[in-house]
Amino acid sequence: EPEVTQTPSHQVTQMGQEVILRCVPISNHLYFYWYRQILGQKVEFLVSFYNNEISEKSEIFDDQFSVERPDGSNFTLKIRSTKLEDSAMYFCASTAMTGGTEAFFGQGTRLTVV
Amino acid sequence: GESVGLHLPTLSVQEGDNSIINCAYSNSASDYFIWYKQESGKGPQFIIDIRSNMDKRQGQRVTVLLNKTVKHLSLQIAATQPGDSAVYFCAESQGGSQGNLIFGKGTKLSVKP
């Protein structure tokens, strides 16, 4: 069964450092997403990406965040200068079409900012 | 320091019983709804979805009911098994140009053997 894969599974970084979270979406999917889940809280939408550009972003996705699809398979989330409150599980998801279709989620990357 | 987070509603059922998990969604313009299961340390896993032109949809051991009048969604799990123990989230989205999901708070289901 096709799956979304994320690396690393756990990333520890010092406050102020840059981190890049990596995702390989399902190969024939066209829409890509990042979500985050702070420990014990609900999953929150960060950004959606289609045709090499951001199609929508939430208030959480400020100037410290960026996304990129550097090649035909990877989809990355970069946090330029991490803050303690960026500590969370970050989930990548992909869909074949926009809206109204099942989103497949990766296993997540646990980001710990110390 | 003290951790701050949502206290999830918890549903505790006996193995073999039926479970009903409820969700109130927020946006009357939402037209697509999904139930996800999340086990500890894992990503959300799709269970079942329903579009707004339906009020009921059945899968294997699961049924989703949609009441658009009161913006309410429920997930029924028949013959609940220990492997069903997880946190269950409902999610809503608007079709068309938006694909992002808005997740509910989640309900923790505990199945007693």
C-alpha cells in the first residue's frame, strides 16, 4: 500500500537553529500539506502546496516557515529560527485531488526545541 | 513545569460492545468530512469519509452519520475490539479550491478486554 514517509522521526534542535523536515508524498499525488500537533492538542493545518506554490496557509505559518518541493519526490518544511513553542509533531499529508478526497498522512516528525 | 493541553473526552467500552463517538463541526460551508484514528506516536489514519449530500455511510464495522442541521457527525464502531483503542478525530473541509482539513479536538476510545 502506498504511504507518505517522513524523515527524521525525531529531531532535537537548539532554539534559534534552522531545521528542515522532509517528506516523500505518495508518488501520483499532486497536493501536499503540512500539519502540526502540539502534545495533547488537536492537529492544526499549516500549509497546502500545489503546482510548486503555496495554495493556502494558516496564521501559524508565518515568515519563519517555508516549504519547497526541490525535486520530483521530496516535499520539505523549513523553520528558519526555531522557538520553544515550535516543539510539536509535524505531519506531512498528500492527496490525489484537492478537497473531498482522502488525505494520507505520514508517521510524523517529532520536533523538540531546547 | 505544568504541561498545558486539551483534556480529551474519553469513551471507555467493553470489548464486543458498540461505540459511538460524536463530533460537532464548525463550518456550515464544509462539505466533506472524515474520521481519522490516531494511535500513540503515529499519524492520523483514515477510517471513513462522507460528503454533505449524504447523511449516512457504512464501511467495515464502522458507520458515519451526518446531521447538517445541527452540524453534528458521529462514528459508530460495531463490536469494538482492543485494537480500536486510539484517539479519534473528525475533520472537515470545503471541496473545490480548499483541501486543508480542520480537525476536531478528538475523543480517546479505550476498549476493555
